[in-house]
Amino acid sequence: MSIVLPKSHSHPRGDIPKEPPAHFRAMANFDLKQIMEIETSAYVFPWTEGILRDCMRVGYRCRVLEIEGQVEAYGILSITLDEAHILNLCVKPASHGQGLAHRMLDHLLDLARINAVKTIFLEVRPSNPRAMRLYQRAGFAEVGLRKDYYPAKVGREDALVMAKEL
């Protein structure tokens, strides 16, 4: 006697959840509504739509990670000669904990390598330990401090400058 299992139970360990297909692409003006929703939900002091438009206009590498037609993360990378600077990396708050920040960071690092970058820099708030861990795990090291770099609820907040040799 043979047993025929329904397709949803055909694997010996049951269903294996599959990640929805995700892809990276250039940021476009039509993305700005979704990006601004993410930006304003993720940051107390978000970038403006004008800043994002300027980043695209001047030719920064502005990238989105899209899943099922929705922008889930984005990153902005400036490249000058053999140095690059990650200006913004953000994940939709509802999508935190899924490894999307790591994927976006890897994508930006790949773009830097393709463009013969030797050193990549970024700033991070000391009050953002989650981001600091992401960058440390990716091989970034603290190389400096920018005093009073970020706006804060009271006064200003310093920025840790981190760098990685590629």
C-alpha cells in the first residue's frame, strides 16, 4: 500500500518555508513615497524627500531591496576615487530581524568592490547598538568621532566614524 501525501506535506520535515524573492535595484522617483514612509517611521530625525532626490540626482548609488513589489530596505552609497561612504542604510521597522540590513550592507559592499573602492566609511549613532553590531560583524572598525554630528531630542549626538578596508 502506498501513501500519497498532499504536496504541502511531501517533504519529510514538513513544509520548508521559502523566502519571497527579493532583488536589488536602483532607487527611482516612484519609490520615494514608500521610502519616506520607512524613513519617517525609522528615524526621529529623518532625511527629507529633497535630500533623497538630490542623492539620486548627483549620481550616488541609491539602491532598494524590493520584495513582492514593496521596498523593504534601501541604502545610499557615495563613491569618490577609491573611497566610499555609506550615507544611509535603513530597513522598514516591520521587517527588522529578517537579515535585510545585512543583505543591504553586503550589496553596498559589493558595489564598492566593483568600483575598485579600497576603503569604505560610515557614521553611526552610539545610541544605535543594533547598527553598531551589524557594522562590527561586517568588519568595520571605529576610526574616529564626529562631535555633535546628529540632531538629538536634546542638543546633539556624536557620531562614531567606522571604516573597513576592502
